[in-house]
Amino acid sequence: MKKKTETAHAPLIIDVAGTELTADDRRRLADPLVGGLIHFTRNWQSRAQLSALNREIKSLRPDMLICVDHEGGRVQRFRSDGFTRLPAMGQLGRLWMRDAMQATQLASSAGYVMASELRACGIDFSFAPVLDLDWGESSVIGDRSFHRDPRVVALLAKSVMHGMLQAGMGNCGKHFPGHGFVKADSHVAVPVDRRSLKTILAEDGRPFEWLSPSLAAVMPAHVIYPKVDARPAGFSARWLKDVLRGRLGFAGAIFSDDLSMEAGRYIDERLLSFADAALAALQAGCDLAMLCNQSVGEKAAGLDEMREGVAAALRTGRWSPDPESAGRRMALLPAGAAPAWDALTGSRRYLDALRRLEAAA
């Protein structure tokens, strides 16, 4: 019988190099500070391979939260060997304008198909849905957004979340308090949104407010809102503790966005190390700090530097974990057993949901 690994504080989300675990991958996954893993297309070859990879990860760490960005449209990591090509969320918003009830039904079907297929391959959690508004300016958001109207965004997102819940998967609303208003891409620049707190919360913040009781997790934006705080939202206690938790009453887990992004380490007009960026996110109120695409080749030194830096901060008292963070992470793990692929794809609920998606396409 495998011994279950109990990890009190495991705030780091990392990735692995390829389609099989390397010795370095196994060493990093054994670190008690690592509580999650995010997959990318490079980790995919087939359903059988992905399932085997995830089984090995869970054999090493049963409490590891295995995640992926799998929204639909252009952000979908797995697209072959039986995985359904999901519509961009903007398509659901356009359908809303013609038939709101059909759009909500289709959104629930998309959420269910997405989450159930992922779970059947051993993935616990997808960073979805996007709650950003489509202001027509942001290329990085674009049709990842449901709509310009926050009411439409909230209702369609809630339908996606309902479908995910039916499949036994949690959800993550992103990117708080809204990334859609700015043009700059936070992967390569530092976007700045100069609107007031009142204006932001009256528009972009609405879906987060309305869905706060239903959201399992939230991911803040790598955007600076200088009229609220000089730091990007993901490094701002004002945004995360005062506004998101205090004003909006959010009680779930908070993930940082990818700390390898240009805006992910640019704080107080300087570029931080990966370790300092992770600590800044955790100290601001994030429960989980995520560093992506650093497990291959020479970049892997950054992963080890982050882990060692956070460990040193814990030893010296520079960082003290929020005692509730571990529970928030563990709550994201699915409660029930994942379905077998053949049983899933032969089930009435799955086939009905797939039929709706195919008819709409």
C-alpha cells in the first residue's frame, strides 16, 4: 500500500520537461514545498501516455494538484486522440445574442466535456473560465472572453462552472480584477490600467463579485492599476486581501499567474528573481505561486532557485505560510474517482453534451 504524502504547506506550482518524468522532475516533485504541477502541449503525446505520466506523478505524491490551461478555442493543450475541440468562449457570447438559453446550455456542455475528458486522463484542475470582459482592445484576451457585458460573462461562466462541477472538477476565474481593458500582453510587457477602483469594480470586477460564492479559485492579472496600487494585482495585498477577500468575500484559493512572464516579476520598477517573485505573490495573499516553462535545459536552474529561495525564507521567518492555504489547495483536488475514458465516452451525459457542441459547431 502506497504511503500518502501529507504536506502542510506546498505553495509552489511547477512543470515537468516532457512526456515522461526525468530524475530531476522526480526530485523536484518530491520537494514538500511543491504542491502542484501544470502541463503544457510538450507533455502530450497521446491519451495513454498522458494518463501514464499522471499516474506516476500521483504515485510519487498523491496530494499533487495536476493542472492545465484548457479553456477552449486557442487555449487548449490537448486536441487529438479523442479530445474534443472546444469552442472559444467568444462564440458562446455571440450565440447569447441570438439565443441566451441555448448559449447557457452549450456553456454547461463545454464545461462538462472539457473537465470530464481531462479527469479521465488524470488531470485534476483546469484554469478556467476566463472572466475578463471583451473591450475589443486586448489581443491576449480577445475571444477567450465571453462578452463585453459583465452580466453575460457571469452567466455563461457560471454555466461552464456548472458543467465542470458535474464532472467533479473545480474552477478558476481569471484574471482578477480584469485584463481585457488593456492592450499590452503581460507575457512580454507590463500592462497598465489607469482607471479608478470604482470604475474597475463597476465593470470588470462584477463577474468576480457575482460569482464569488461559486468560484473555487481565482487568478489575478499581471496588470498594474496605479490608482489602486503601484504593484500588479497578483503582488498587491490591497487587491487580494482588501478587495478580493475583504470587499468581495472570496474564500477560495488564489493562484499567481505565471511568474516567468515579463509582468510576472516586474515589481516596484525592478525585475525580481523567481524566488523573490514567488515570495512577493505569497506575501500579498496568493496561496499558490506558479512558475511555468522552466523545467527544460538551462532554464531549470530557475525552478531550483525558486524552491531553494522559498525554503530559505520559510526557515528564516522571512515568509510565514497562511495556515488556511493548505486547506484551500487540498479542496481543489477532485473528491470522487476519475472516470475511465471508455466508460465516459459511452455515457449518456457525455454523448448528449458532445452532440450539443457538434450541432452548434
